[in-house]
Amino acid sequence: VQLQASGGGAMQAGGSLRLSCAASGIVFSAYPVDWYRQAPGKQRELVAGITSGGSTHYADSVKGRFSISRDNPKNTVYLQMNTLKPEDTAVYYCNINRGSYAYWGQGTLVTVSS
């Protein structure tokens, strides 16, 4: 199983970015997918998740600003991030859990300046 995250970059506060997570080696449509982030000196935290059926959940800190979606034929999950804030600065990781195994993408860096 491989997860390839992309779409990060540098952005000014108030801007938008869309992250992508492309999966291979797994029946993608059968699994929920989560986005996590880890800021410097902080623990990794759950940002958003989407179930195999398309139900979504978000951390309180990103509700109303971020939107997660999935395109099963493309084996890809997206994280649309709007109204970015400096505190959104972090490395963003996508995650799929299959049984006792946790698969992680390599991370994509998002830097938001004020």
C-alpha cells in the first residue's frame, strides 16, 4: 500500500490550498481515509476524515474552513483548505488503517504566513 500526498505549499493567511492523497495497492473505496497534521514541536492531530460511505468529520479548529472529499475511481482523497491561518502551518499526512496496520503518506508541508 502506498499513499502519495501532494499539494502543499506556502500561502498567505486567508488563502486556499487543496491537498491530494493518492492511494495504490489497496481497495481504496472500502476504507475510511483521514488527514492528520503535525506542527513543529506539537503532536500529530486529526484534522478531517471521510468514511467509505462519504460521511465526514472535522476537528473543531478547521470546521467551516476545510472540506474533505474522495474520488474513488481515482483512488484519491482531497482536503480543500480555505481561509488559511498561520496556525494551520504543519506537515499534513493522509492515513488509512487496515486492520492492525496504519498506512501513512510521506507528508506535504503547508506554510501559512500572516
